Amino acid sequence: MQKPSLPKGTRDFGPVQMARRNFILDTIKETFQLFGYQQLETPAMENLSTLTGKYGDEGDQLLFKILNSGDFLKNVSPEDLENGPAAMLPKVSEKGLRYDLTVPFARYVVMNRHELTFPFKRFQIQPVWRADRPQKGRYREFYQCDADVVGTDSLLCEAEIILMIHQVFGKLGIQDYSIKVNNRKVLTGISEAIGEAGKEGPLCVAIDKLDKIGKEKVEEELKQRGFGDESISKLQPLFEAQPGNFQEGIQFLRGFLEESPIGLKGLEELEETSRILASLGGSMDHVAFDFLLARGLSYYTGAIFEVKAHGVKIGSVSGGGRYDDLTGVFGMPGVSGVGFSFGVDRIYDVMEELGLFSESDLSAPQLLLAHFDEKGFQYAAGILSAARTAGIRAELYPDLVKMKKQLDYASKKGIPYVGICGDSEIETQTIALKDLASGEQSQISLKELIKKLS
């Protein structure tokens, strides 16, 4: 007999875990809607032509490809086999599982541009898939909660992203976290300032790994990518600086980027975002300016964000940025957009590690109706209907078994109250309500039961 197992990097979620996940998802969804975002969904699979080339070379390698249906090898020749995967892939796979929600969103906008009202604000809560190496806090299947605005280049959008992050984390009870911010124009300016103009792409790919592989390994990769020793030496002040006070970071980089107009433009955008945030009643609490925050996705052109919770062994739990021409690759140039994503699975792990979930089982019914015989079963059925009509999560034990077994069932399932329906309760039209936590039992009417549990 085959032993059942799960693919690496995936997880099952039982009722308790789902109740906790739904608490996170509902909190995020309510916040998105409060800020004027509307929900949509896109298919789990996209054409590979839609996905490839949007995430950089390394991102493309992490795409899950789907084999063509039927005889997927029918178009493959011996020459293709000799030429390797690059020659074979277009002939055996035309589709892939989505890597994120942003690129499918851009495709949706282009296909539906005549029906949409711009600026268009949307959110999506769906799973994505990445052929990554599974590890703590990193999965091959996980949910993203994206919010994006397209059709405006106003920095109001960036300020509201910070507000939404503050609100969601506040409601979830996560108090110790940092919102790292940077601007892709700043990184372009850094590449100019170190004498490597036009090489901001390779620079970003390398420094995006700083937290994972350390400074020395990043320097080695920069050398492999053609950066000279003098250029790498000029980066040292940035490696040594620590993300911290926002204004101090702005002043420090203003000197470093004084010869780079585009770099200074990036600093101006960050300052303007801060001013708009203040006018909205928000604050720069938890916000840190990280000069070397790169985020490896190649489509970012302006502000970039990354959120990390402190005191846990988990990486970023949220991130995003501005992409000024993502829809251009689909034939609709010049549409500016900005967005970010909450990683639900990582937020779940953070809250679990910090002990932030309620002790009570939010998924369990509030009430189990128990009985001794068929007569009690029928009486309890009427009470069950009235309780559910009043919005009380309730169930009736389905079998005629001993009362102890029914009480054990409620205890194991985390049901706090058992309503016992016996002959005396039928005669007096009451319920013997037992509180399993305290052991106390009281005789109450249906009206009193509904009032107590509603």
C-alpha cells in the first residue's frame, strides 16, 4: 500500500489553521476595501509567453511549467534533445502556473482596458507557485494578497500603501516590524555614482541577496558580473550604513548621489511620499530607508517596499513597488502602476511563532446539542434550527450514544457549551446548558440561550 505524502513545499491546513488564516485574510480584505480596492481573480495558469521575461533570469527559472496535454513529445526532434531544455521547452509546454499576481493583473488590464475606469484599484487573494527550494517560511505554493493601482503616477498611492501596512499589522497584533523603503531610481543613481552607469540591473540582482549570502559573496558576484574593484570599493559606505532614520538616510545619500540627477529624483519621490503620508494623518513609524533594498523583480521603476517582522526567523512578509510600464510588454505602454503584496503564509508563521493567535478555536461550533433518546433528539432538532436562525454556530450530535461520548466529542472539538435535552427539559421547554470550561450547568430557556451565545 502506498504511503500518502505531500509534495515538498506544500502544506495541509486543518480547521483550526483555516480559521486563523481566514482571520488574517479577512483583516487584509477589509483593509483593501476600506481604501477603495475592488476584488478580481485570474486563472491559476497563464501562457508562458505572458510569464517569461517579467521576473528576471532567476525568476524565469522558478516558473512551474505545465506539460502540453496528450502526446507532449510529438513535436520534439532528436536535434531538440541535443540542444537542451531551451530548445525543447517551447515544444512541450505552452503554459505555466502563475509566479505572482502582478503580471496576470497587467495582462488583465490590457485585455479589459476599454471596460475599466482609471485609475483602477484592484486586489487579489489567490495562491501562486514557485519552483523554489523549500525552507522555513518559504513554500512552493502560497497565497498572496495583492493590491495595485494602475493609471496614475501620484505618490498618494505609495503613501497609502504604508498606511495599509500599518493598519493590517495593527489589527493582527504584530507590533515589532519594519517597512524598508527605497527607490529604483536611487539604485540607478548608485550604479552611476560608482562608475557603472547602465548596470543597475546586475547590481540589483546581486545586492538583493545581501541578507541571504552576506557582503563578501555579493562582492564576488558583482565581480563575476563585470564590476571593477574600484566600483565595488565605492559601495563600501553603503554596505556599512545601517537602515534607520529616514531623514538621516536621505541626507547621507544626497551627498553620495550629487552627480546623478536620476538618483536625486528618487530621493525627492521618497521625501514627497513622506509629506503626503503626514497630510493623511499617518506617520513614518516603523519606516526605514534601506539604500540597498533592491527586490529582484525587474519591472520595478520607482518606489520599492519590503516588510519584515522582528523577533522571528522568517524573511519578508510583504513587499512591492512602482512599475511605470509593466503593461507596455502587452501592447499598452505608458500606464503607471504601483502595488504590494502580503504573504499570508509567512504572516501566519510569524503570528504563530509570536503566540498572537487566540487560544479559542474560532472554527468550532459554539454549541453542541446532546440527547439521551429519540424523543430528546427530536426536541433538540427544533432548538438547533432556532439557534442557527439566531446566528449561533451549533450542531446536533447525530447518533444515539451515551452522554459521556457526546461530551467527549464536544471537548475534543473545542465546543465550549453543550445543551443537554432530556425528559425534564422537554417537559419544561428548557435546555440544560453545560459550560465545559467551568463544569457549571444551568437550566435556561431557548430565549436565554440565544441571548447568552449571540
